Amino acid sequence: MSIVAGVDFGTLSVRVSIFDSIRGRLGAGAAEYPLLRKKEDPDHATQSHADHMSALALATQRAIANAGIDGHAIEAIALDTTGSSVIPVDSQMNPIDDYYLWCDHRAWQEAAQITSSAHAQKLAAIDWCGGIYSSEWGFAKLLHWLRHNPDKRARFATALEHCDMVAAVLCGITDPAQVSRSICAMGHKWMWSAAFGGLPPDAFLTALDPTLAGVRAQLGGRYATSDQIAGHLSAAWADKLGLRAGIPIPVGAFDAHWDAIGAGVRIGDVVNVVGTSTCIMAISDQPSLIPGVCGVVPGSIHPGFTGIEAGLSATGDIFEAIARRAATTVAELSKGLENYRAGETGLLRLTWDNGDRTVLVNPELSGVTLGWRLTTTAQDEIFAAIEGTAFHTRVILERMEEHGVPVRRIINGGGIPQKNAVLNQVYANVMGKPILVPNGDVTSLGSAIFAFMAAGAFRTIEEAQDKLCPGFVTIDPEPAESATSQELFALYRKLYFSFGDRHSPPAAIGDVLPELRRIAADIQGGKRAGSAAS
């Protein structure tokens, strides 16, 4: 028997779960931290390192109390975080500024410049992150920060991903050169590749902007997969957390990557981690380039395979925004959604409210809703938004399948599928395949599995998954609803590539609104669309 702690840093809170290798989850605790946004700059999203660490201490103490154990019985602690969430630090590992959170899109111009330069110079790494560099990723955020904080450049020693920063701090590391860096983070978001000699060459970075001169060397340290140990818990942080000093801390990773592990991902599975945004995870033993997919990285997600990551820049955030505009809550607005049928709203929602992460990789896009009527309600819109996120997810899965990634099982992980049966059913109807939902809460289970590996409790990740993952509830497609969803998806797919690509060829879209009206009228009882005008 072994007891460990799994830590999951989300966008608004951190959750710590205590797991027993035989009995499973013993207890959990959570604590929130603020997200700083600016109304005058919707691309701005930052958080404080001090807030994160205070919340971690509080959540760990709550988890230990909830589990009813002595914290000194915990044999390892592992952590995942959002990403790319980037913090600049000085030579003593002190933060110089707040985190540029994953959803901070201020660096869209820098991302476009990196993309253009990488293709012009035939930088091979750009192809392995989908061919387009994103404003959500590390080098774009760092370049934006350096350009807008020239007075802080002299203090800058390195930039760290959130998962690497927290692990280093917990281990008491104060020298940036001693930091372990997650291959999950650096491979997917910083164009790091062992095959290409690590990070992009200094000449490429300096040509982007002279302020990047020397940055490649400053991003040193040990690059490692999560089956490696980042260090051991320092006495100071052991005291703050209520744990035993010296326990191992493995190299961290992104929350979605370890959510996939906790959801039981195997070869042939795709895991949609549906929360504030959606991250789409798969593992493969045959890595290949996938245009528009934001990362194909050996050793990420599962250290023994190649990790593939894609996703939507906003999912739950869109539902929250719709409810906020209607002066209500998502829970209240969702009452009765189970009575909606595919296409009934007459709406088609392109869910680009926070840009497009995959496959267009375009932060300049904004949400589009077609088919508004005088009688359309906020509840209609939220149902259409659920359909829209499902359609977008299908576009991504089709792109992955086109490039050799098998999609035999679709698993809906993350927080939303655990409490939103309508979303799972809509996804099954849109995909035309069963959707598997973990039969229980798997938040921070992936972290716990890597903590167990660090403690030596299991020989393989698969052994730990077989013991700890809760199995699935299966949601099958509804034939009639799925048939309507296929009609809607054909319209969505045409608009997705026509509206979303600045260089798209002319497209005939005059049929879209009439078709939406026809479908809605058919669903509502066979009325002709013209007689249903409000």
C-alpha cells in the first residue's frame, strides 16, 4: 500500500487529491486564486505566482484533513498545471512579473511573426507544431513580455512554464540551471525537439528580435519526461504543505495531458478534456506530421509514446459568457436542455469566441452565430454552442484521422462531461460514435499516477490505470438525432473553413440560412420555414 498526493492547477483553482494505491481516492481539497483580465484588453490574462503557491498550501492542508490521514504518510507528490502559462524569473528564481496565462492572447502579432520567419527559414520544428505558431505558446509570450518590459530585461534569467516553476520551488531550487523542464510543455509550446537538437537555434531567435539574443542558453536545464524525478520536497515547503521533507516530485506536465492519463487513454483513444477550454489528447507509436494540430511530441502525455495535442480555445468559457449576458447561470440556463433536439434552434454557432486553437490556429477569429430569429432565446444559444463545440471537435478528429491517428474510442474527460449529460449526448450524435465518460471523478488522478510511479508503487502507467481508473459510462448516438447532426455538420464544416481562413477560395454559402430554417421547421413539426417567421 502506498499513499500519494496528486495536484491539478486549473485556470481558477488548484485541487489536491490524496490517493491510496489499493483503496483509490481518500480525499481532496481545493483553493481558488484570482484571474486578472482587463476590459480594455480582452487578450490580457495573468495570475500571481504567490497566489498559486498560497492556494496550493491551503488545498493540500484541506486534502489531508478531508482524507483523515497524517500528511507524513504521503510518499510522493506530483503536479500538473495549465499551459502555456509562462513566468519570467531572475537569477534566484524570483518572479519578475506575473504569469502570462495560457489564455492570454496578447502575443498574437509575435506568434504571426514566428510563423512567418519559421517558414521563411524552413525551420523544421514549425511543421511539428501544426505549421502555425500560436499566441498561446511560450516563445510568443516571452517575446511579447520582453518587448513591453525593456526595463526588466537585465534582471531576466529565464522563463519557466508553470509546471516547472512550481516543481522547482517545491524542491527548493534557486538556480535556473538546475531546473527540470517538462518535455510535455517545451515540446508542444516551445518547439523543443530532441531530433532537431533542442530549441530553435539562437540565430533564428535573434533574427526575430535582438532582445531574444542569448535566450536559448537562458532556457537551459534538464529536459525530461514525467517518469523522471524533478527533485525532492524541501523542508520549508514540507512544513507549509504538511508533508514529509524529501519525498520525490516527478517532472510535471500540462493538466490536460495528465487528465488523459487519468481517463485511461490507450493507443486508439482520443480524450476530449472538456472544461474552460477543450484539450484533445491522443498517443501514438507512429508519430507523423498533422497540419494545424498544435503538437506531436515524443515522450509527452505518456513517456513511452508520442503525445498528440489539439483543442478549442474556449468551451466552458463560452457557456459562462452566454449565461452572463443573460444575467443567469449556466446551471439555470441548462434546465430543460435535455428536451432540445438537434437543429431545433435554427442556429449554427462557430465557437471562436476566444480564437481558434486547432486546426486554423488563428487567434484573430471571433465567435459567429447564424440563424437568429426574433424568438431566439439564450437557452437556444447555449444549446447551439454545445453543438458548435462538438462540430469543431469533429473537424479536429477528422484532421487527425486523415494523418494516421486512429480514433477508435472517444473519451470525454474533464469537469464538464461529469455534470452535463446533454453535452455528452450531443457529442455522440455529432461524432456518430459512442462517447465514453469516466464513471467517476478523475481530476488529479493522472497526477497521482505519476506520483505513484515516483514512489515505486506500480511498475507501469498501464498497471496503475488498470488499478485506479474508474471505467466508463457509454453514451450511444441516437439515430434520428445523429442524422440531423450530420446535415448540420456539413454546413458547419463549409463555414468553418470559409470564414476562418483569410485566404479561402470563394464559397457558395447562400444555402446555409435557408437550410437552417428548413431543418428547424422539420424538427418542430414539419412546418415550412416561411410560415414560421416571427
